[in-house]
Amino acid sequence: MGDDLSLLTSELVTNAIRHGACREDEDVIELVLWPADGHYWLAVSGPGTGPGKPALSHPDAASENGRGLLLVDSLATAWTVRPRPTRGTSVIAGLSLRQGTRPDGTVGRPGPTAQPCPHCLTG
């Protein structure tokens, strides 16, 4: 699990810096990790000045970019994108404490339409 969490963190923080941070505003990227509901939840939030909402893409073999959220989708038990209350965006992803199981106990991964725990929606 440690390797998955490290890779997930690296990908989300890199995306937040690359697509959301703005040098002129001296914006910060916020990272929060907490255990709840049988998961480690990771929320990475940025000012969201990049174009559009983060979304899965399916790049062709020659593309140099566009695989980050595919990686998140593959690693996370559940993930979602939420707007911040004032400005910006949070990407929230959960890793099951019992690898390979969903919150309802079935095997597999719900994917990007799954809802995170209620704690993820505050702040």
C-alpha cells in the first residue's frame, strides 16, 4: 500500500502544480491524508487556474501526456473531483485498507463515479 500511496500522491501533487498553481499569485497546493471508512483518503487541492475540470483521457501511444488520471483510476478504490468553496479544485482519492475491496465489501474498484466519505466534501 505504501508504494501505491506514494505514487498516487506524486501524481496528484504533480498535476496540481502543473495545471493549477500560478507563480504570480504565490498559490499553494494543499495535501491532506486521513483514515476513514476503511480507506486512506488523500485530497490534493490547488487554486484551479488551469483549463477545465480534471477528467480521464485516453491518449494514443504517441502522446507524451494524459495518463495521470488513468493511473489514479487504476490505483484508487474510489476518486472524485470537487470544486473548492472559494476557488480551486480538489481531487480526492481513496485507497482501501483491504486492497481490492470496495467500501461495500465486494471485490473490485468503483471508479471515478464513486462518492468519497462525507469528510471529503468539507473544507
